[in-house]
Amino acid sequence: MATFELKAECPVTRARAGVLHTAHGNVETPVFMPVGTQATVKGLTGRDLAEDLDVRILLANTYHLFLRPGHELIRRMGGLHQFMSWPRAILTDSGGYQVFSLSGLRKITDEGVVFQSHLDGDRHVFTPESTVDVQLALSSDIMMALDECPEYPVSHEYARASMDRTIRWARSGYAHYQRRKAENNTSASLYLIVQGSMFEDLRKTCAQELVALEADGYAIGGLSVGEPRPLSLAMVETTEPLLPRQRPRYAMGVGMPEELPEYVARGIDMMDCVLPTRNARNGYLFTSHGRVIIKHTRYKDDQRPVDETCSCYTCRNHTRAYLRHLYQAGEMLYAVLATRHNLARYLDIMREIRHAIVLGQFPEYLKAVRAVPVEVE
Ligand SMILES: [Zn+2]
């Protein structure tokens, strides 16, 4: 079981530093988890991730791997770590979010959700129990309970019904997980997800009900679904004080680089987002002094690296001019180099944050980063 050890707490904000102990190594928190949707972080090798970037934990998507190549195939190949040759920790989502955002026709019942594959239209069913079994087949270190992630905005009435369902699913999924744990002695943890859309009362009720189950960790889901940023942060502020201090808190699907310290300041230990990797491919590079949009003409003969303060492979070896050229020419090396840099930037931010918390200087750090503009000057 992935256990969590609290190492330091900020006396002013809610920020904490800790260590997550998993069967596939220790993970220092707060942590940002790169997204490896199809059992790969697009464009990067395991060597890039482990040796160059020192990534300790990756996220893989259950929905995608369930549909292709299939969880039973991955089980036969020795589990996800062996299949993708990744010896470090893996967190898998429950697949619920993709069912609600990607799949065709779907029907939600108390038993689970019937959906159509976005690949071939085939009908499938996810239940709170089956998604635990799929994640066990993948040999995930940290599994997520099936939840319903409502879009934004929804009525209070809909959000309440949806949250009640998420609670019922969490109870049956968690009971199933405990039965499986008793049977096979799995080392995986199952985290439960607090929903409730953007309603404070629902977030509180959901958190209280789920905390009673005493799970290994808790996530705040249903964020980054189109709501204004202050509202996402407000939902975290509402939920986090109700979560147990000794358990990790995971904000799902966040965020922009400047938001990472904001979530940490509100007591979040784990985050994941496709932004650094997807934006890299789309030409948006994050630096310590703002964002570089690489296609801009002003970079065409720019001899500087993307970020002069970054020590990633891309910044040590290549100029903005070269990256812009690769981008304009549609070369695949562009995506490889850009992804390496953006992930390095995210991981550097997390290391700076953790360092500041451990030294007791997080409030000063937060103040300094809030002053940095979003766009490069
Ligand atoms: Zn760099």
C-alpha cells in the first residue's frame, strides 16, 4: 500500500511537504505527475523521464488502456510497469472522466455507466467494481475510484444527484477493493474522489462521507471543467480542511504553471495535467519569466535557449531559433524537445516549491512567483 509521510508543514499557508512510499519507489510531494495517456508520455522515452527529468510517478489513463490494447493483454504482459518498461510509480485514473468527456452514447445508472467506445462504437460497462479490477490488471500503484464528473455549469439538483451517486460508487468500489486486497494482498492503494460541482455544501457533504471510509488518499475531482479559476481554488479551500491531514490530497487535472503553487498553498500534495505536454506540442513553452510562443517571428534568429535559467537537455543544447524552425517545418523533434523542456519546467517548479516548504520559506516564495507575468516580456 502506498503510504504517506508528512515531512514539513508551512506555518502560514496550508502547504505541506511529504513522501509517498509506493511499491515502485518513493515520491517526494508536492508532486506533479506527467500524463502518459496511452502508456507513454508522448514523445519521451523512459530514459528521458527517469534519468533526465527524474520523474517518480506517471499517470496512465484506464479508459484508453481498457479499450486498447486491453487490460487483460497488459496483465498477460506482466502489468503496466513491465509493458511500458517503467520501473517507477504509476497512478491510474478510473476512466470515469474519459467516459464522460470522450465516449459516445452513455447511460448512467446506480450500478455504473454504459458507454460506447470513441474508437469503434463498441458498447462497454464500467462499474465501481470493474474499474478497480481493470486497474488491478494494469498493476497500478495508486488507483482511483469510479466517479461522475459533471460538466460546468450544472444545477444544484443535478450536482447533488451526481454527487450522491459518486458517494455510492465510492462505497461499493472501496468495499470491492478491500475484498480484492484480502484475496491477493495487492500493494495498490485506492483513492476516493470528492465531487459536488461548484457547490460548497455538496463538496463538504461529499468529503465527510468519503473520509468516513478511511481511504489511503483523497482527490478533489471535477475541477478544470470550464469554470473560472477563482472558483476551482475556492472549491479546494472548501474541501481540503475536511480531508485527513495524514493522507495525500490530489487535485485532478490541474493546472497552469502559475497555479501549481496556488494549489499547494491550499493543501494539495499531488497534481496532474496534460498542459505541459500538450501545450509543448502546440508551440507554447513555459519559462521562469513567462510563456514563449515559439512560432513568433521574433524568435526566428534568437540565439538564446528557451529559458536561460533551465538546465534541461533542450535548453542546454538548442536555441529558440532552432526550435522555431523545427516547429515551422513540422518536425517531430520539435515535439520531443519542447515536451522535455515544458516537463522540466513543471518539475523544477515543484522542486522549488518543496524546497521552500522544507526551509520554511514558502510564503515568501509564493509572493515572489505571484509577481511573475504570464507572458514573456
Ligand atoms: Zn529547458
